[in-house]
Amino acid sequence: MMSIYLDHHATTPCDPQVVAAMLPYFTERFGNAASRSHSWGYDAKAAVDFAREQVGELIGASPSEIVFTSGATEANNLAILGPQSNRKHVITTAIEHRSVLDPVRELERRGFSVTILPVNAHGRVTVEQVKKHLTSDTFLVSVGLANNEIGTLQPLPEIGEVCRSAGIWLHTDAVQAAGSIPLNVETLGIDLLSLSAHKIYGPKGVGALYVRRKSRLPLHPLLFGGGQEKGLRSGTLPVPLVVGFGAAAALAAKTSLGTWPISASQLRDHLWKGLEVLGTRRNSPSTGVLPHNLNVAFDGVDAEMLLLELREFGLSTGSACSSADKGPSHVLAAIGASYRQSIRFGLGRSTTEAEIDEVIRRFSEVVPQIRARDQL
């Protein structure tokens, strides 16, 4: 039985080159990057500075605009709860990750006004929607570049142009987009951008927030202590993880600009053709979508039961970060799709056509069996 991992939206395996880059910083090069009185500290700082350059290059940013965090959840929280403004209105969308929606709801509990934009059947908002809800009290708009469940890409450049002309900060969670499509913060027109290393074949436990220098954005830290990361994120930097993040970012930049997005979309389309004949509906859009994403609803089949029957495959019904509460997917609910029947496929760099063929073969066996059993 062939074991196949197709849950790359949840996490990715650490690339061997990334592991090799990190290893020395666990042992002989173990210095604290904040230690300035000896060579061990200087060596660690140089490694962090180089990683900062690599992460910046991935998104077209200056190294000084990169703030390292413990992950994208912290980066999203800092981007939403950190901005200091006299204005009290924030806009986001109904399909954002929980690490965006929950901080927004926290702002609402603090007395802020919140607008959560609905999405269309493809999970997309329009520039006109954003423009319609902007007020003189709006200080922040947060729209994820690519959705983690259905892969929808949002019109960020157009939204960015509207926000910048109105003097409103724009944040995007670009976790799922990094390494899959080319990224450039100037083209996107954003002020804040969140990243996570473990979604781009790097280590878990480290992420980053891009903070646009030219926007002169006043951010208030969430953590206090040693004043690291220019006072925005206190705490000893995990040098090995930061080095791994940098190495993964360098590989991701090459991947997103190479042939992988095309080959991934071809494999994804091949998978869809094989599943389409089984009585399914496509939740993810056919265009304007991540190249490695496919979200499918199997009519009359319980998704959890289907995954139990296909335990040799690494698949999920939705976001890993929301699986603990066992509640319905807010993303699928927002587009009117059946969360009980839906499965997310996330292809990776190593996914092969033979693996996709095997997935199609096994689904073609199991889906009719479950339907027949349920009719008894």
C-alpha cells in the first residue's frame, strides 16, 4: 500500500538543505545573536542577518523590514493588535485564518468597529466591496493573499492601491502563497505581510512579519523583555530556526519563479479530472487559485468516513489549526459548500503523477463502496 502525503497546506517536510544549514547552529555555532561581547554572538548575529536578507528577498523587501516571530499566528496577531491609531475601524473577510479573525474579534471586544466582508461562491472579495466599506475611521484592512482551504487568490494589488490612496494600512496573510507564486510587497501594495517557515519546507516554530518602512507604521509590541527585533518582538532569537527559515525562503524564491507552479497545477488538474467523474463538486475555483490546491465535495459521502477508509493518504477536511474544535469550516460555510463532504488536497514539490494516479484509483474504489453501504 502506497503512503502518500497530500496535506502540504497544513505543513511541509523540512528540506534536507534546510536541515543541513541549521545543524551547526545547534552545536558548535550555538551563540546568542544578542551577545555582542564575543565571537560566538557575532557569528550568530551574522547568520540571523543573512537569513533576514533571504526572507526579504522572497517577498521583495529590505532586510530591515523583516521582524522574526514564533510563527504566522504571532505575526498575524502583531499585525492586527499592534498598530497604534486614533481610528477605530478594521475590515477583513469571512474566510480569513483563525489567527486573523480571532484578533479582529478581540479588537471588537475592545470597542473597535469591525466589518467582515462576505465572499462570493469562489471565496473572493472585490475591490468595490472594500472601497464601499472604507470610512474616515478605518485604520486597517486585512485580506489574505491565498486561502488555506480553497486556495482562492484575492485581488491584492487592486485592494492595495485603494488602501494606499486612502492612507489605510493593508495587511495580508501570505503563508499559503509563499513559495507557490511570486511575491513582491511593492506590487501587492501592502504594509504588513505574514509568513511561516514550516509552510515553505522550513522548520516549525519561526515566522516573520514584514513591516513596510515607508508607511511609518507605529506598531506596539505584544511581548516585552529584551527589546529584540527593534523592540517589536522581545525574546532570544532561535538562531537555528531563523537560519532554516532563511534557507527555506531562498529555496522558495527559486521554486515560485521556476517550473513547479506549472507542473503542480497540471497535476492538480489531472487529479480533478479523475475525481470529477465520482459525483463531486469543486469547492476551490478553477482560476485565480493556488497551483497546488484542490478542495472537493463528494456528494452523499461523509468526509471523515472517507478519510478513515483511506488512511494511507495524508489528507484533511480543512485547516489543521481549526481541527481541534471539530466545528464546521467557516471557509466552506462562507461559500455555501458542504463541509461534511469536503476534502482538501494539498500537493507538494515531491508529488508525482504516479501518486496522483494511485489517489484517483483508491478514491474510485472507496467512494462507490461507501455510497452503496450507506444505502443498505
